[in-house]
Amino acid sequence: MDYKKWMKKMLSSSRAFFDRGSFKKGFRMSYDVIWNIILFFIIIGVIGLFFGAGIGFGYFASLVKDEEVRPRASMEKDIYNYEETSQLYFANNVYLGEINSDLYREAVPLDKVSPYVKDAIIATEDEYFKTHNGVVPKAILRAIIQEATNASVKTGGSTLTQQLIKNQILTNEVSFERKAKEILLALRLERFFNKDEILEAYLNIVPFGRNAEGRNIAGIQTAAQGIFGVDAANLTLPQAAFIAGLPQSPSYYTPFTNRGQKKDADGLAPGLNRMKSVLGRMLENGSISKEEYDEAITYNIVNDLTEPKPSPLEQYPFLTNEVKKRATDILADILAKEDGYTEEDLKNNEVLQEEYDILASRNLTQSGYKIHTTIDKDIYEKFQEIAKTYDNYGREKPVIDQTTGEKVVIENPETGKKEIVMEPVQVGSILIENSTGKIISFVGGRDFKTEELNHATSAKRPNGSTMKPLLVYSPAMEAGVVQPGSIIADTDTEFQYPGMPKPWNPKNYTGRNYGLVSVREALYKSHNVPAAKTYMQIINDDPATNYLEKMGFTSLTSGDHSNPAMALGGLTNGVTVEENTNAYATFGNGGKFIDAYMIDKIETDDGEIVYQHKSETEDVFSPQTNYLMIDMMRDVLTRGTATVARANLENLSIDWAGKTGTSNDWHDTWFVATNPNVTLGSWMGYDTPKVLDSGYSSRNVVFWSMLVNAATTIRPELMAPEEKFERPGGIVSRSYCITSGMPPSDLCNELGLVKTDLFNVKFVPKEKDDSLIKGRYVMIDNKAYIAGPNTPEEFIKEDGIAFNPEWLKRNGYDKLDDLKDLIPSSEGVWQDIKFPSTDEVPDDKKAPDVPSKVSFQEEDQAITWNKATSKDVVGYRIYQATRPDGAYVIKGSTTKLTYVVPDEKAAYRIKAVDYAGNESDATKTVVVGDFSKSEEQDQSDKPEPNSGNEKTNDQANENGSSEDSENDPSDILDDIIGNDDNSRQN
């Protein structure tokens, strides 16, 4: 078939079809409908677009309505204000250094920056930099869509201009309001400044990670020198590409560690990959040729990295960081107040706090302030020297993973071998002037390179027994609950308090108890049980609020206020050395708290004072309570747990008073002490809590003493006041009975159980001691009972000394498992005091049961028997006859279960005697000697008397007289105090 003819025929047929009237009409109608529909949607879309745009512009306007219209001068100051760093000063206007020592920056003009750098930064950070007016609409739209859809990968929409605004004028806050202001200011900035000015400012403020010294760096010149050892003008293409890639994530891409060491291959890989991405973008936008790209992409940039250098000695890293932190807080409050916010507003709004912290930090590094501190340069430098050279901290120990409980192991980068991570004992100390609150000096740690945490101001740890004066004894004395001479029973005690999951049974450090002790002794020997008992008497008054919070404790939880273990320093979050020492300065300041401070004033370069510290005083303890506490804490150094301090102090005339402390499981050791001028506190422990080696307390106290000696040599007028703590009115000296803490009775004086101590005159006990009484006692089952009218005389202890049963009941001592727990460990007259039972006498109103298993022990020449089962037996009578069937008379009596008899023929029977004087039936006869041979009747034998209770002088002999050793009061005393020597001869 002819192809051309066929095509011609098909076209002719098609034309005829379309020319038909019905098709034309249908097609025209369809076209009209579709066009109208499209037109409708176009109109709706345009209207919607304008409507949406109106809403968008309205919303944008609402976000920026409070943003003031900034003039060029204001923006210029903000944008180029990256060199005017603030200066720090020790006390007395002694220069310390620049505050931005943690961020090293050196500015450079744009004409001294390599063109490669300019091109690389633009290609990487803002490809439309040269053509946009501050913002790129499509980039902003893309960012909005990504934000609205919560896209996992967000490309961002900030130009270099916007980044400059964010870094120099606004904050890093993530919010639509901040973004809107950023856009507005970026547009305005582009009106005032040309592209080179904006690029120069950006290159001088952007961070570039760390240099070969491990210091944080910002600015292109600093980066060029710190990373490659060249000026910014001489950076090659690969070097420029590498540096240009750093701002996106400086810490991730930087080639050096914080110690200035070059990262390993894995650590360098992200930065190298980023460099290749930068080169790729430069090739795409035509900044470099394909030949330049190929050469740079294969270049070994690692060889260009400058060799790691040891960081130059930063004399004051702990101090610089601390001052910067405090100055930032001060300026944040000032800036917020200027904007109408209060400190409470910042405290309760994290976003607001972060915003003003950023503004304050920026203000601090850009405004050229002069920040004057309270730190004494000479003392501070000496403290750091002592911290570094002290050689008795204790051993390093492995770091333990808190999740697995295993030792933490890492690979040594030099040897490639696995090594257990070890950590040293750390230290934190601080010296505060009592009357002003000035922080004179501190020790933040042993070595800033090892651990940057400031252990004096930022590390929170349980404060152990240093809590006792603050929360227990001083508040209890203020309430009149105790005084230094008050007596507390240091006995095993279990406490149950509402909200406690289980009973609390506090233990003393030594694991033993000490009986009746005074509050003074309990403090200087640091007994835990008396402190716990005292605290439980005042816990419902919430001393944590009324005292600790008044003295600057800022980390208390709601649970701390009702936790009995707080008495022993069991804080949930712990407390810093600064706060703990600051609280003790209250004692040194007569009971008045002054918050410690380190920044005295902040002024501008031209002398205008921006901030001046003003101390405020808070009344905490009365002068009387305060002095009593000081006087008790003196004993801690003279005869208590810190005597090693006095052994190491060079000036023993100084009036020091303080307290040691140890936390649970021996993880922390503390010593805080005050004199009339200053207070010095010191702590030691591991950063990851673990048991300290034996002798930890002495090591810390010796370290404390070294700090005192050094500071005293430098400033004796501050550290060594000639005056002592002044004793206020309202303090009296009174004698008290050491059994009760009450004014001594005649009996207490007679026994020599009297001591003297100081009392607040308002709380001197008035009623005389009634803890001791003289009386007649008998022993029943090792308990003493007051003798009754019918109690047999031979079993009564005449004129003995005993604790008053009513006094025992009144103080709850009758509930002790063993009343002997009340006796202190000291020997002497304590051992002569009996414990009469507070129970009812177990009188069963009938004659006792007969003792059983009576027998003669020939080897001991003694008769023995088993105890009578009756509960009210007070002793046993021994009856003797010259022959088994003869008349029996009383030979003697005893409270024991054995009786030594003469070596001669005789027969014996035993009878039990009860509290009411009733006798049991006689036991079976025990024969001593051989009666088998017939003997003449002894005419002198007399019939057995009718009354077995009657005893005559004729019946008494060496073993059975009323002065028989079995009846000697010392035997009953032996029973009371636990001497069960049944072999004692009669």
C-alpha cells in the first residue's frame, strides 16, 4: 500500500469528522465548562492567596509590634561590638584578666581575609548572599513548611545577615516571635550596611570550634592561626573550605579535643567530609574551577593541622569561670528588671531565663565592663598552690558505671590499650568574711584540667554531721528544748514518722551507743542518736524552713522538710561548700545571716556603676543560742573530732569553733569552722561518690589547717582576731546532775555526779533532780524491787543508790530492753547505781515452789540446786542438822544457787523465800560426810524451832550470820551489775 496515499485518506476522514456540527457543538460546550471551572479555582486561589498573605502579614506584624525601630548607630554598635571585652579585678582594684578567657577571638578586616574563605562561607552558608536583601523568601517558606510538617530533616532558612542578627542582637530562643524579629532586623541591616561590612562582621563573630591549645575560638583570624598556624589572608583553598565548614557544628567538626590533642581518624572524619561538601558547593556556584576542585578534594588537609600545643598556664580558670557566671546572673536580673520582669519571673520561666542569660552573657563580653570581686589575690593564689601540692588526699579509685555497676574502661589513644578510668579525691574549700559576706578565697578543685567543676560553689553533696549545729541543736536551743547540759539517752532507738516508708534506726559512727550523755558531749563526739532524738522533738516546727532556708540553703526539696535523716545531713540534693560555710558564718556573725558574695561592683569603662552589692542581714538565732552553739563547737577542736586541727594550727590563740561531718557510707568528709572574723569550710570526696580511705577526716582537717595557716600569714588582721567571741547577757553558768540535766539533788552531789555548763537564763531547769533515790531493794530475776514491809531482811540491800522508777517511766526509759544501756562507758560511781524495776512486784500470794535438783558437789564443797519456778523468789535459806534425822536450824541464806558448807558431817535442806517472806517446803536432805557408823546421840541437839523464819545468834555461824558474805550488799550489787560469779566463797 502506498503509505502517503493512506495518510492522506486518514487525514481527510478525520477532518470530515471534526467538521460535523454535532462534534463542534459538544466540544465547544465542554471547553466552556472546563474553562469556567479552572477560572473559578484561579479566582478562589488568588483570593485565598491574598487572604492568607493578609493573615500572614498581620501575624508577622503582631510578632514584631514591640520591636523598636533601631537607628544605624545602634545596630552598628551591636554588630561590630565583638572586641570590647570586660575586665576582672581582685579585691582592692588588683587586675585579674579578661572575662572572655574561655573564648579566644582576634578581629581582622575583610581585606586581610583570603578570597577563598569569603567564597567558601557564602557557598556554604548563604548562596544568595550577594543578591538578597537580608532574607531569602523561598528559604523562609521552606523552613516554615518543614516546621509545620515536623520534617525530620530541616535545612533552615537563615542568611548570613540573619545569623549575624541572631548572634549579635537577638538570642537563640526558638520561637516565631524571635524569627520574625530576626527577619525584620535583617532587612533593616541590609539598608544600612553593604555586603562587605556584613561579611566582615560575620567572619569576626562566628565560632570555629577549638584550636590546638584546646581553647574555644571565634573569628576567622583566630581560626586560621589556631587550626593551621597561618593568617586568614594566607589560607589555601582546602584550608578555607575546612574552616568554612566548621560554623555549622563547631564542636563536632573541630579537629582538636578540649585538651588540645588532635582527634583520631574517626574524630576527624566528620570535619573532612564537611570540607568536601563545601568544595562541592563552591564548584556548583562557580567559585572554583573543576581543576581547583579536583586538586583540593584530594589534598591531605590533616598534614596542615598545626601541632597540638600545651595550653598556656591559665592561673585562674576556676575564678574566671565563677566570676563570669555570677556576673551573667547579675546582668540578666538587671536587664530583665529594665524590661519590667522580676527575679521570680525569670525563676519561673525557663525560656525567659535563657533569653536573658544569653543577653547578659553577650553584654558581658561586649560592653567593656570592669568587674570588681571580693577575692584576695595573694590568699587565692596560695590556696591554689596548697591544693595542687597537698600530698595526702588519698588514693585514686576506679570510676563505676552507675547503671551497670562495672568499672568504666576506655581505650588509651596513645597506646591503644584498654584502661580502667581512675578518679582522684577532689576538694572544695571557701573562706568567707562573717560581717560582710565577702568571699575572700576558695579552692574549686585540685586541677581545672582534670575536672572543671567548681567543688566550692557548684558541687552539691550531703553535709553529714555539719548539719547538726544548723538544723538540730541551735533550733532546739532556740525553742528551749535542750541546752548544752541537757541529758539525752544515746540508746538504740527506732523512729517511725508519717510518710516514712519504713522505721528509721540511726546508728553512731562507731556502731555502739554511749548511754546518758550531755548535748555538749554528743556534739563534740558527734554521736548521731542524740541528734536524731533531739531533731524528732522539733521536726514538726519545720526547722528546715525556719532556719536552713534563712541561712541560704537553696536546693531543699519538699521531702527534706519532713525527713528525719536531715538531722544527720541526709539532704536529697546536697549542699554546696559555699552554702554550708555561709550558714556557719551566721554563728561567727552573732546569729545574723549575710548572703555570701563574690562580685562587689560592676562599672562601665568610664566609671559609671552598673551594679553595687548591698548586703542584707537576716536574724536567725538569738545572741544567747548563738553563743551557746559557739561554745559547744569550741570543744570539737579542743577535745572532740577535730583535735587534729589544733595540732596543726600555728596560732593557737585564735577562738575557733566548728564541726566535722561525714555522709552515709563515708562518701564525703567535711570540716567547717568559724572565728570572730571569718569562716572557712572544706570538703573532700570523689566526684562519683565512693568510700573514702581510712583517715579521711584527719586528711581534710589538716588541709583546712594548712589553708588557715597560709591565709593567716598573708592577712593576720583578718584571720587572727585578738578578741574572742563575746558572751552576751542572758547566759549563766549552772550545775546539773549528769543523770538528768536537772539541778543536782543532795544525793547527786554526794555521789559526785555533778557537772557545770552554760545555760540560756530563760531555759535553766528549775526542778531539782529526782533521777536518783536511796532505798532498800531486793533482786528478783536480776531486777531490783523496792523492799516491802514483809520482805526478809537478810535479802534486802540497805541504803543502795538506784534510779527512781518514776523518773525512768517519765522519760520513757522503762521501755528499753536493758536499762543498763543508760550507763555511760565510763567506770566509777555509775557502776553502783541500780535499776529498780518499774514493773509491779510479781507476788503470787502463795508460798514458793520447792527448789529442785539439790545436791552436794564434793569438789567445790558446796551444795547446789535449781532455781525455784515461782516468779517472786528473793533468795534461799539453808537449814542444817548435825544428822539427817536431827533438828534443822537456819545455817545461812543466799540469793545464789550454790552454798559452800564446812568440811564436817552435817545434813542440809534448802527452802525458797519470796518477796512477802513466805517459805517453800524444804528440799530433800543433802548429807555431807559419812553417817553410816553408829554415834551417840548429841545431847546438845535441840528440837527444830516452830518458825523457820526465826534466826538466833546461836544459830548464826561463820557462814550463816547476818554478815555472811552471801548477805553482803556487795553480792546483791554484783547481781545488779551483772557479776554472776557463783563460785564466790561464803
